[in-house]
Amino acid sequence: MKKIILLIITAIIFVGCNSIEKKEAKISKEIEIKNPWIRSAAAGMNTALFFDLKNNSEADDSLVSVESDAAELIQIHETIKAPNGMMQMKEIGKVSVRKGTEMKFKPMGKHIMFILLHEDLPAGDSVEVKFNFSKAKSMSQKVVVKDFTK
Amino acid sequence: MAATKKISAVLLFVLVNACGNNFPVIHDFKNEDFTLLNADSAEMNFPSVFKGKIIVAGFIFTNCPDICPLTTNNMRIIQEKLKELKMGNVEFAAISFDPKHDTPKVLRDYIRIRKFDTDNWTFFTGNQQVIDSLLKVSEVFAIPSDTSFVAGEEKVTFIHTDRIMLIDGDLRIRKNYPGSTINIDEIIDDIQKL
Ligand SMILES: [Cu+2]
């Protein structure tokens, strides 16, 4: 009898966990990180992560931070034109993405700045990156390292 | 008849000069040399070390995550295209405006990780004052904009000119391009005409 109860409890936990997992998968689809890539760089250097951020949900949302073990410090940045053909970049806070729209993080625009890489990131490697949003659930993704896109 | 000849001569003269004006002399390095260090810590006099060759020179700092990698990538594409065209009279130079951080060792790491072809491409660093005077005559500006300490290490980013310059075999700057958005076909065409 005890064995049967134990079996039933195990089955309930198993089924329960499974449905939670399925629910998480559905929630994370509300925000999509498409075509992510990070530029190759050597240990100690800085580099940048690029991707398309798609908000499929019914609500406006924003990317608030990015985490990874690959670098000492990670910030959301934007490259901007300065006078006389000069360029600069600055840290920007969160980046909002309206419901049903897509925001591109691309060279010469918004990027995720990886400051002081812990290890070499040669092309072909990948890094685990976690994206945090104000509404959607945080999402972790493997990001491939590339030298250049062309 | 003589008048026609004269007119033709004048027309030819105007035409030759007009074409020549595609490449005005922006700066002449004739009496200037800058002793820089390459990635192997060897001293090289820029630009005279490449006298007789066309030089494609870009300005970078290795901590730059966005604009400078586009510049070096464009230089890489130009280098590949010229190799395909069998034009061997061109040298490439990437000059750091952050010599304090970009030591020869850092430049070696940069070359290794991005797999640059150093066959005819030299990465330069050097003494800050020497670099600054080279920037000045080249009209390239690099102003430290943000300094932060990350894990005890100083990280500086710059507001900087986005520049690739074309120098002829007589050490004269003949044309400037935006480094990150340069039209590759345009510079290849210019190199062939120079
Ligand atoms: Cu940045």
C-alpha cells in the first residue's frame, strides 16, 4: 500500500513538473532572441553582443540587463555619431521593446558590451548568456562567437 | 590648324589636371617620420618604412567593441580583394590611438584572436606623444570619454574619428574615408588609379 502511494506521489510530481516546464517554454516564446552572436576577442579585452529582440507578447516590455560568466562587467550600450565624423558609445539603461515589434542590436547601434573578458573567445566557441526583462521571464541562451558577419 | 592644336593642348591639360584633382594632397609626410612599435616590439618609422608602396592606414583601439572592428574588417576585405587582383604594392597599417593599453603584447593577442593576415599588414603602437603628433597631422581625433576601473583594471573608451586614409608611394595622404562604412569598391578603384 505504501509503495502504491509513493508511486502515485512520484507520478503526480513528475506530471506536475512536466506541465510547469511546458508552461515556461510557452512564456519564454513571448520574447525571442534571434540570431545572437558575439564578436571574437582575447581575454582581458572588451567585446559586443548583437541580436534581434522580438516581443511577441501582448504587453510592452524591456530588456533590463544581461548576465554571463564570460566577462567581468556587462552593460547595455549604444554607438552614436559625434560631431566631425567622430563616433562614441554610451551606456544606456533598459531598452524597451513594444508589443509585437522587433528591436535590432547591431553594429553601429545598440549592443551589449562585455567588459574585461575572463577568457579568450575565438570564433566558433559559444557563451551562455542570460537576458533579463522587466516583465517576461529571464531567458538563457547559447551565443555563438564570430569574427565578423561578412 | 595651329589654333586647333592649341585648343586640343589646353583641353588635354585641363582634363589631366581635373583627373589629378580626384586625389588632392591632404598632407605630405615628406619631412616627417614617426617612430612606432609593431606587434613584435620592433621600432618602425611610419610612414617612410613603406615608401614606394601605397598605404591603407586605419586608426583603432583594441578595447573598441563596435566601430574599430568594422574598420579592421573593412581593411581585411580590401586586403583580400587586392590579393585577388594580384596588386602587391599595397601595405596595411592599423595604428592604435590607445598606446597605454595597446602594448605590442595586446596587439599580438588582437591579431591572433581575429586571425588577421599580417603578410602586408602591420599593427602599430608606440609612445603616446609620438602617436599624438601622428594623429594631429592626420587630423584624427581621439578623446578619452569614459574611464572606469573594472576588477582593478583601467578601461578607457574614446570619442574618436572613424578613419581610413590612403597614402601614396611618395608618402602623401591623398584621400580619407570613414573607416567603419567605407565603400570597398571606391577605395579599390582609387588604389588602381593612384
Ligand atoms: Cu559599447
